[in-house]
Amino acid sequence: MEITLNNGFKMPVIGLGLWRMKGNDIRDLIIHAINIGYRHFDCAADYKNEVEVGEALAEAFRTGLVKREDLFITTKLWNSDHGYVIEACKSSLKKLQLDYLDLYLVHFPLATKHTGVGTTGSALDEDGVLEIDTSISLKTTWRNMESLVSMGMVRSIGISNYDIFLTRDCLAYSKVKPVVNQIETHPYFQRDSLIKFCQKHGICVTAHTPLGGSVANTERYGTISCLDDPILKGLADKYKKTVAQLVLRQGIQRNTIVIPKTSKLERLKENFEVFDFELSNEDMDIIKSLERNYRTNRQSVKFWGLDLYA
């Protein structure tokens, strides 16, 4: 199942997110995912595992498991490389052993102090606050992103973690329209207005935390998981599915793309088995009523000394 982007390219509605994936686990995970049917992999320079991802992809191509044109590969420009867009993209392509990317995203809507191409640093000042580079505008960053398309390095470009206002601004100055806005969204953080705005203007929404971060975000940020919600558990029992499958299906029926992350082989298969059932309108409304406006990905608060969303 795919969504057609505003430039005509097609993007699978479910992919495998590779954030916090250890290098040693990636080879088997990606090969297993391809065998299950995954054709969409979501990477980022900041995940610090592009080399291992590239080795796994190269093996898949070399052994004939899959062809390059059958896969949709996304990676992202890190904050410290906003002034070095072309160099950063070349670095990611080299690590991933690819000739082109299907999608390249601006990871966060801010430029920070440069720490070396591809090093994905987050320099802090003496007070422990992120060093933001105010000399580089998002418009300048986007112009350089657009050049990647004309150079043939990427097929599509997009944004990530942009709110309505920043998305509106990008639409106003863009010559090449963003095809995707990748954001946190799940039953406890549904972002209905932002999703409606993006979809109205032809921008597909990808949910980078479609399961609310689950145990990983609970351990990392102390947040709660929607997967423990008793109402969701009851609905999952009704459909004879897991809560994760139910939540992923809800995301797909909202016409968003979901990229759940898992390092467990059995969960890989489970997360992909979401195309053999459909939630009723009534049950979609029940899930909609669970909205808490509750963000679980709190990296900026914990590690950068500021709240990007305040």
C-alpha cells in the first residue's frame, strides 16, 4: 500500500524507523524486514548508523533479495549541517552506499553550531543550552535542499518537526514543494490541525512516533505510553489484534505514513500485519477522543536545555 506524493513518486505507508537502532543489530533486522515485505526504511545522519544500514542494503542488492528501485530510503539533514546541505547529503549517500535518496528531510527546523559535516553534534554553551546559529535561515536551508533535486542526488525533499506556521512559511518560499512533514503523532498526540493543514496543501504526513515511543520513550523521558491505555486494549481485543497493530492501523486510516521502530524480529512481522482489517468510523472516533495533546519525544528539553515547542 502506497501514498502518491505531490511530485508523483510513491511512498509505502509503512516503513521501519531506525532511530536508536544499534549497528550490530541492523544487518539481520533489515534483511528480515525486506523478507517480510518492508520496502521503506527511515534513516537519519543523527542516528549514527548509516554505515551499518548501507552495508545491509548493499548485501540485499548484491544477493538479489531486492532491487534498489524497489526500496524507498529516507534520511535527514542534521541541525549542525544546515550550512553544508550538499556536503551532508553526499556524506549520507556515501555511508548508505546509494546513488540517490528517495527522500531527504530537514530533521529539525533550526540550524545549530557546525561541528563537522556528518558528525551530527549538538554543541551546548556554558549554561548547557543548545548553540543555535542565527545566521542561517530556514529559507536558505531550503534553497540548498532544492538544489539536491536538480543535481539528481535526491528524488524528493521534505521537512520534519515543523509546526503549521513553519510549514506555511516553507510553502510560501519553496520552489520545490515539500512532499512530507514528519512529526510525532499517535492517539495521545493527534495533531489534527497540523495534519489537516499539511494534507490540504498536498504535504503527506509521516508519523515518526506512531506508537507513542512505547517503552523506549518511557525509559528515556519518563513519559507514559498509549499502548497501555485500557480503551485501546479493549478495541484491540475486539479486532483480535495487538494494541500496536490497532494504533498503526488508525494512523494509516488517517492517511498518514507510519514508521514504527523495533529491534525485535517478532515485532517486525506483527507491525506489518495491519492490512487485513479496518477500523470502523465509530472506533476511529473513540480513538480520536483519547487525545491528550501529549508529546512523548522530549529530546530538546532533556538534552538541549530548551523546549523547541514552547
